[in-house]
Amino acid sequence: PKSENAWIFAKSNAVQAIGVMSFAFICHHNSFLIYGSLEEPTLKNWSQVTHMSVSLALVISVVFAACGYMTFTGYTEGDIFENYCRDDNLATFGRFCYGVTVILTFPLECFVTREVIANVFFHGNLSTVFHVVVTVVIIAVATGVSLMYDCLGIVLELNGVLSATPLVFIIPSACYLRLSKERWNHSDNLISCLILVLGVLVMAAGFVMTVLHPQECGHGKEMFYCSASNVSLHNSTLPP
């Protein structure tokens, strides 16, 4: 069914979406490991890999976001799969594909976390025993947290504003300004200053908005239009 004010471009909590979108494109923490894994680790090859992968991610994100919102408009959930009914076989297949994606992505994130722990606490060297122990602890903690909370929307928002925003906007800009030999107000540094300020604002405002106005979560409950009494909505028999 139609929802009121469904096509307003942005509302007051739009800043939370910036964090989610930043999280979708975050790859900085993997950069060194991926660069080192290239058969020929050159800047040219690295540039091709990053531009192709980020561009593909952009296209996929825009297509999914646009199609998902045009379908459900004001009823769109933070996790788009929550909008589909349980008897929707194609949506079930989509959930399966998403699960496979998470399974294949998780080891890469685990590698980064383990590498950081090894460098900070073990001077970069892990014995076989500690290698296994650290890996199991990382997986156990991440799995435990994921089992405690079932709302993907607020998780993406908090990860976006607290993790992705600093990694994407704040830290790179701050490092560039720190290493630059020119003053901060030099023309070469203005863009970095602007990105740094915007990053801090998005991080602060996004966190406050997420805490004060958390995204509603269905906790696995089906949407109202999935019930038997609203079966006509699926068949589009209601008048517009």
C-alpha cells in the first residue's frame, strides 16, 4: 500500500544513511593485505583493482537500494529482506546468497583483526598455537555478538558512523594534513580539511541520531501485508 511522504528526498535522520553507505564501501583496513596479494603489486594494477571493485560495488548498491525502495517506499526496512514474506522463494534464495557472501567475506575481516592483534601484542609473530587461539577467539566473539542481536539496520548504522566514517573520511585526511609540508589553509589542503570536518560532523551527528532515533526492527516478524487477510495485496487486486 502507499505510504505518506514516500518520495521526500531526505529526512532529518538522513545522516545515518551516510554512515551505512560509507560502511558499504569501506575497504581501507584490507588495503595492505590485498595489495600484497597481487601477483604484480604495482600502483597501476592496484589502481585498476580498486577502481573496478569500488565501481562495481557502487552499481550494485544503487540498483539494490533503488529497486528496494521503489518496491516498498515508506515501509522499507533497514534489512531489505525483512520486507519480503517467508513464502517468497526468490527472497529466500537471496537470503541464502547473502549468507554465502558473509561466510566468504568473514575470513578476510578475520585476517585483518588477527594481523592487528599480532602486531600490537605479539610483535608481528604468532606461533601456531597462538595463531589458532587468536583466530578462534575472534570468531567466537564476533559470532556471540551477532547471535545476541538480530537487527541489521542499527548494526550497519553504528558500524558506519563509528568505524567506516573515521576510516574513510577522518583518518586519511588527518594523515595527509599531518604529513603535508604546507599550512592547513593552503589550497592543496583545503579539500582534505573539508573532508575532515564533514567526517567529524557525520560521525558525531550520526551517532547521536542512531542513539536517539534507532531504526525500528521487526525481529523476524513478518510485515502486515504478508498475512492471509492481506493476500489481495500480493495479487494487486486492490484499486490504486
